Amino acid sequence: MRKVITVEISNEQVDTAVTFFIKKANEFSSRITVSRKGNTVNAKSLLGLLSLQLTNGTELLLEAEGGDAAEALEALEKIMRTSA
């Protein structure tokens, strides 16, 4: 499954949201990746997500494979659309 999302969090809250994003991603058994501008990282990796340099308005491609993929994408999208 694939989903394109836009980060809708103030730049001051992005690092906090990334922490919540990783914790939530680790609750799912699916393999989850995040891509930006041709760079793809494991959604469960702090260093990977930080390397994407997320800011408000950043467009991301979330991809998930596994039995809980749809639920994972929905939950992770919510984190990137609400301030922590």
C-alpha cells in the first residue's frame, strides 16, 4: 500500500512528531518505508527519518507491506497532520 501525505506540523514540533511517528511505526508488524525526493528510509529508524529533513509542507510517500499496512498508514498520517 502507498499513500502520499504532506507534513502539516509547525517546524518547531517536527522533531517531537518524528519521535511519536517512530514509536507508532514500531507498533505495527508491517514493513514501512518513508520516501522523499528519491531517498527511502525505514519508518522505524530515527536516523533515517531525521536524514529526510522534514519541515512543514514536506511531501512524503509512505509505503507499507503486511497484514496491518492500511492501519499503519492511517495512524502514521495522523501523526504528521497534528501537532504533538
